[in-house]
Amino acid sequence: MDCHAEPLRQESLAQTFDRVLSRTDGDATALTLGALVDTLGTRGVGLLLLILSLPSALPIPAPGYSTPFGLAIALLALQLLFHRKQLWLPANLRQRNIKNETAQKLRTAGLRVFDKTERLIRPRWRWMLTPVSRTVLSTAILIMGILMILPIPLTNTVPAIVVFIISLSLAEEDGLWSVAGLLLGALAVLFYAALITMILIYGPEILDEIKSWMLAG
């Protein structure tokens, strides 16, 4: 089975999303990243990446998830690039819990997004979903995952949105959204390049000024 295999279409993306996250509703056992990977597998990698990007993309109040989820996104994207037949995460990430409360926040927020976007997303521009194009998209996801890990305050939202858009385009076979994700990703890279340049010139204390400016805005 190829990491780039098309997802099964017995149910819609929103239905699969709801089914996976609703398992934690009223359940005392928290959902782990390992269980999420095992449940969705390679055929649900688009949805898997989408779920991992949600807390930072919306953003949903879920402190402590940005770094491990960014790392998981980067590792999964790397495996897409090398066409792994079975997705892998290190043990410490597999055992990472998604609290029931957080899972239900993800479920509620995600279904709200699906409700607003379902009429805008459809299979089209499939030339953007060829093996070569998927390699470009996987590289973009890898870069965004790495950017999410960087310890720069209030800057992980845009990379997460890029992952969300590209993952949605892969899951729903919409090449137009893939292009939109790549363009936004290019802007994110330019933003981070400018930010790192400012840190090198003015020192790390510039981050405090930027944080104050962003919060004030």
C-alpha cells in the first residue's frame, strides 16, 4: 500500500472526521497520537494531518500541542516523501494524549469548518495531484511542520493553516486548494526568513517587541 494511495470514499471527509473524534466523547480513555495514526493509516493521511494542524490553525485553546503536533506533521510529511508503506511515529509521540476535552473542541470546530467549506471544495485541477505535485506538497507540509516547532511566540498559526489547506486539498482531491496552500506557504517562509533576519540583527529581545505589537493589534 502506497502512502499516496487515494483515500477510501465510503463516507465523506466530515463523516470520517466526526467518527474518529467522537470516539472520545464520554470516554475516560484519552485518544493517543498512536491510536489516531493506526485508525487512519496511510489512506487517511490527509485527514490525519488536518487533525494535527487544527489546534494551531483555528486556533483552538490547546496549550502544549503545537510543538509535538508540529513534530508529528514533519515526520509524517517526510514519510510521504519517501513513500513509506506504513506510517511511523517515535514512541514518545505515539503515547502523546489528546485530552477528551481537546478532542471534542477539535471535533466541534472542525465540523464547523467543514460546514462552511464543503460547498467550496470539490475534485478539480487534478494535475496538481500527480506524483510530482504530491512531492512538492509533501515538502511544503514538511517545511510548515518544522516552522511550527520553532519557539517563536504567536507565529505557528500561519504554517498550521497551510498544512490544514493542503491536507484538505489532498483528502478532497482539490488541486485549486493545493495551489492556494502553496502560495500561502511561500508567504509564510518569507515571513519567517524576515523574522529570523531581524533576530540575527537586533537579538532575541526583538521577539518581545513583536509579541507586544501582535497582541496589541
